[in-house]
Amino acid sequence: MATQTSSTIHADSKLHTFFVKQLQDIYWAEKKLVKTLPKLEEAATTAKLKEAFHSHQIQTETHVSRLESIFELVNEEPQALKCAAMAGITDEGEDIIDETDEGTAQRDVGLIFAGQKAEHYEIATYGGMHQLAKTLGYAEVANLLAQTLDEEKEADELLTSIAENDINYQALNEKDDE
């Protein structure tokens, strides 16, 4: 007698279908961030922020690979579904680059805002998906999602630390030319 995995048991449920759509959404979002983070790194002024964006870009590549493993675990082909939220957040990040002066702490403040908006979206998505994976009985998937969720929280905490301990105070001392 063949044994069914939980991913085949629930493959025809509405909850599984919703889960897969969320998986496709965050897959697109992570792939977009892989392309966007080098732009943020290049635009950043301080070495700490440049390094934070660089490290997270490498980590985001791992997230993409991890998502591809999750697709396989739930018997789905990796497919990206455009994430309107992340598209908007990355557009905002590019606007910040265009609207701030190169080499200023104010630009870094804006880039941290953009980065944290992306992190908060990812934290919300991975948190919800983690709970759904547990509900659907996808234990291995839930573990992978929890790992990514923890990494996203750490990235957010790093950006907060850079802002609170350094960049915000540097920007406070910059004069507005207008």
C-alpha cells in the first residue's frame, strides 16, 4: 500500500491552492529583491548599510532556492506570480534614490525605510505561510518557512540597529538646502 504525503492529501483543498498562490507571490518578491538589493547597496552612503544590503542580497538568493525546494515539497512547479506589494515597495526604494542627494545620511534613512518595508512584508507573508503549512500538515515546509522568517526578522533588526545607533543621528545634523 502506497503512503500519501500530507502534500498530496491536501493538494485539492482551497487552502492548499491559496498557499500555493502565496508561495508564487513571495517567490516573485524574493526574485525582485535579488535584483533590487544591489541597487540599494550601491546607493547607500555608509559602509554598515552597504554591508547589510549586500549580506541580505546573498541571503535572499538562498531564500529563492529554499522556495524552489518548497514548491517541490508541495508537488508544484516553481512559478512566480507578480507581487504588487513588493513591486510598489521596490519602486519606492528607487524613488528614494532619485529624490535624495548622493552621499547623504538622509538617503540612508530613506533606504532603511524602504528596506524595512520590504522586510515587514516578508515577515507578514512568511509568518502567515508558516501557520498555513502547519495547518496543512506540511512539517518540512513549515520548518523551512520558519527558518526564512527568522532570517527576515534578523535583517529587520539589523536595519533598525543601524538607524537607531547611527544613521538617524547623522541625518539629524544635515541641513536642508531648500
